Amino acid sequence: MKVVLAVGGNALLRPGDRGTAEEQMLRARQTAENIYPLFQKFKVVVTHGNGPQVGAILLQNETAKNVVPPMPLDICGAMSQGEIGYMLEQSFQNVLEEKGVNKDIATVLTRVIVDENDPAFENPTKPIGPFYTEEEAKRLAKEKGWHVIEDSGRGWRRVVPSPMPLEIVEKDVIAELLEKGFGVIAVGGGGIPVIRKGRKLFGVEGVIDKDLASAVLARDIGADRLIILTSVEKVYLNFGKPEQRGIDEMSVQEAKKYMEEGHFKKGSMYPKILASVLYLDNGGKEVLITSPEKVQDALDGKTGTWIYP
Ligand SMILES: NC(=O)OP(=O)(O)O
């Protein structure tokens, strides 16, 4: 069975973490300990976010711009794929070794085709980098020309364009590595956004949503299952309210209805449900949304939210 496994931001950073290498390596190791059995059971491609890391790389580039030439956002995205791919690959490989599982892991630098006329380029929505107070964020926006927003009740952040992913450039390479028995890490940070001009590709500045890009990958390689790991055990209706109710199973039609009714927050569960719909509406078979800690129980049918066509 071919599985695309999208790991959330908490795979590398938790609230309160500063984002040091030691912290991120520790979180990567914890993620590996939770998910290593999946590499034994399935042909797995792990995808991941990069919001905090790509924002930090961009800041580093901008801060040192008078010493070394700063890199544009697509190249910062490529750097974040290398950084995070390394941390995950090393952690997965070490845990698999300790558990006696014979599996090699390969990270694929991945580009994703977007539309150069995507309106997202004129309307930045993707939060990256550290959190600021409202006052700091508004000052930085004025001083540096940044766009900033309040991010899901967690603080203020810089936002950048987030075009819709259309196609995974490296889909055949990823599929081939899976068939040959490798565990694969790909589509890091939603992939590096590129546009097609004739037969050539060119990078563009943006950060793609990793859940949407994971759905496109799952479609493009004909994955049997899309698993989205996040900070909650299952999807909830009326999340955070007294009438909150966990969903064990829903159809894609029900998922669309709940989206329209406004049950899912834009910066958190909404893109995961949208990605599930995108995958299931394009031939996908099933989606599981749960936390890294509960993924084994969810696969045994004990928890998580399952979504079907
Ligand atoms: N690219 C992306 O979606 O990153 P986060 O999940 O970290 O926001």
C-alpha cells in the first residue's frame, strides 16, 4: 500500500521552542519514534511543513544582506527542504536502525508547478517565521514593507504568497524510489514553487501549503491513503466550544458541508480538510487525520478521523 504521510509543524517545533538545532533534532526523533512502524507496513512518502524554518532562513538572509547577497524566497524554500530533510532523514534512519528495521531513507528536493497568474501572488496569506506582538508586527510591516496577520490566536506573523500547487515535478522519481523499497521524504514545505514557460521551469517567490501539496502528490503517485498528522487526535465540530464533538468518520460531502458551515479555522484545520477533499475528489481512496502519538491506534481503528469519497 502506498501512503503519503504529511507531518505537521509540531514534528519539529512545539509551542515555546526557540527553534534551536538541538530542539528540532529532538522533535524529529520523537516523530520518528511515533511513525517508524509505518515504514515496515507501507510504502511511505513523508511530507512536512517549513513555515518557522523558511521564515527564519529568510530573516537570516535579510539581516546579513550587507555582508552576503540575500537569496529569494524560492531558494530559501529549497534551503529549508535540505535542512528539514536532513533532520528527519537522520532521525528516521537512526530509529529504524535501533528497531532493527532494514530501510533506507532518501530525501527528494521537490519542485511544484504553480500558475504564474495565481491571485495568491497579490494577496499574501501564508504565515512564516517567528511570532510577534501586534505592536512589533505592525512596526516591522511599516519599516520593512512586510504583510502581517494575526495567526489563529497564537500571535502575529509575517505572511507571504501561497499559490495553489498544480503538479509535482519529481512525482515519477518519488514513485520509483517507493517501488524500489526506499522510504522517501519529499514535497518539503509544500515544495519549491516553480512556473512553466514552454519546456523550462523558473522559481517564483512563495510558500505552498504543505497539506495541499501533499494531496497533489498523493493524487500524482496514485497513493492508496493520505495521512495528515497534526496536533489533535481527531477533527472536531465546534472546536474549542462547549458543544465540541469529535468526528470518527465522514464522507467528502459531509466534509465540504462542515467547511461551508465554518467549522474549521483557516490557519489550522481548514487546509487539512481542503487537502482531503482535493485528494478524494481526484480518485483518492481514504484520508486519516490524527496526531503522531495516536497514529498507531488510529490505524487499528481506535481513534482519528477517517474521510472517504
Ligand atoms: N509550507 C507549510 O505549509 O508549512 P507549515 O505547515 O509549517 O505552515
